Amino acid sequence: GENVEQHPSTLSVQEGDSAVIKCTYSDSASNYFPWYKQELGKGPQLIIDIRSNVGEKKDQRIAVTLNKTAKHFSLHITETQPEDSAVYFCAASPKSGGYNKLIFGAGTRLAVHP
Amino acid sequence: DGGITQSPKYLFRKEGQNVTLSCEQNLNHDAMYWYRQDPGQGLRLIYYSQIVNDFQKGDIAEGYSVSREKKESFPLTVTSAQKNPTAFYLCASSLPGLAGLGEQFFGPGTRLTVL
């Protein structure tokens, strides 16, 4: 079945450094790739997303890149701040699901140290 | 103030009892979803509904049931057949666009503990 792998599972950086989280997906026809941030005890919130007809998207300190040939996409956070500390999830919307559902990665726990 | 509400935030039940988790949205979204979250495993899809009176099984539907009688409500019942029901349950909704799936908005979650 469809699968999304996410690495690393934990990431620790110093404030001001960059953080990169990578995901690979199995269904080459997937067309939508969102990234969610989840704080402790809360529901995930969308931080950025990208569709399959775009290679890169940026929103202030956050950017996402998509490589359809390699079937992977990455989240880049620059100038990290302590409030960026959270669990981040990538997801993909596969054609095999009729593009009506998301398959999530296992998550990356990011810790930004002052 | 639009959004998704889930109640209760914490729920305790004895083993063998059925329990229903509430999910309500006032975003006028057509699609609604239920996910289960366990430590280190991300979110796994239990059931989803794209329209009233219709729903589909997700990847881990066994031991769960849902109904979609109203657009704004999508309750999830965890039955006694679910072997390991203790988890954090998340409800989401979305407004599918012409390009396919759109942003999913999540509720605050319900943490179910079966004793």
C-alpha cells in the first residue's frame, strides 16, 4: 500500500540554525504534499503545502521542495527559534486513494535550543 | 468563530465498553476524517466521509464505526472489538477543491484511555 517515510525522527538544533526534514513517498502519482506542525496535546496545524506541479514554495522562514523523479520532498526551516520546537509531520495524497485522503509520515520531533 | 470541536478532551472507559467520540465543525466543509495517533507512528486514517450519508474505511477501520447524518457532525464509536483502543484521536475536515484534496483542519483531539 501507500507509504510515506520521514527522517529524522528527532532533530536538535541551536537557535538560529537551519533545520531540514525529509520525506519519501511510494505512489508516484501523489499530487499534494502538506506539512503539519503539532504542539504538545494539540491537533496538527498546516504550515505549508505544495502541489505536484510546483518544485518549490517558500513562506518567510519555511520552504518546501519537491523532487517528483526521486519521490521525495523536504521541509526547510531557516533561522530557527525556540517556538519552532514541536513535532512536524509530512503527508502525501496518493492517486490510489482517489486523492481523497492523506498518508502521514511518522513525524519528526524538533528541538530548538536557545 | 469557526473551527472543529472534539469532546471530551480526556475520556476513560473500562475494557469491553463501547464509547463514542464527538466531532463537530462549523466550517461548512464537505469532507471529514478520523485519525488515530500513537507515539512514534504518526497519524493513521480510521474512516473518512466526503459527503453526508456516505463514508469509507481508512487503513485501520477494524473495531471502529462512524455515521454522517449531518454535514457538521462525524461521531466515531470505538467498539469493544478494537483490541488496543487507548490512543489520541483526531478529527479533521476539509473542503476539497478542483485540484483535489485541500487543507485539512484538525480538532484539538480526544485522549482515550481504556482501563
